[in-house]
Amino acid sequence: HGAGSGRGSGSSRPSEGFALCVLAQFGLNLVIVGFEEAYSLFCASRPSGLGLGPSDISASLTPLSLSLLLWPLAFPRLERAIGAAACFQQGVSLFLLASLATPLL
């Protein structure tokens, strides 16, 4: 078999890696959307939540808004500097830390 036949031992690796990346991104986005919705409800509810008013909830969401605004500007430089895989791993790690720190804020 020639090099261009696509039947080599590593020919399925790129598609498997791509599928894993898409699956990881899907899971991350699902967690982010769920977190945003649950966080707002937790902040607003009175019996078991924080019972915050609209202005307090919006103030607590300001860091998220700033990160969503600035990330598209910072990502290209960061991706070129450390690579796509490291950028994704660092982003997930920072998101995990921010999620864990949110109740403390």
C-alpha cells in the first residue's frame, strides 16, 4: 500500500482526535450554559439560594461578561504562543478554577 492510500496505522487517528475534541467542546459548552442558568437561579431564589436582587446578580456576572468580550481578542495570540491543545487544556483548567471559586465570590 502506498503512502497516499489512507490505510496506514495512523490514518484513523486524526479523525478520532477530531471527534474527541468536538465531544470535549460539546461537554464544556453544555457545562458552561448549565452553570450560567443554574447560577442565576441560585442567586435569585430566596428559600435555598442567595436571594440577590437583579443589580447584585448582574454585578456578579460582570467578570464572565468581560472574559467573553476579551477572550476572542486574546485567543489568537495565545494559541500561536502555546498551541491549540495547550490552550484548550489551560482554558478548561481556568474554567474549573473559576467555577470552584464562584461560590466564594
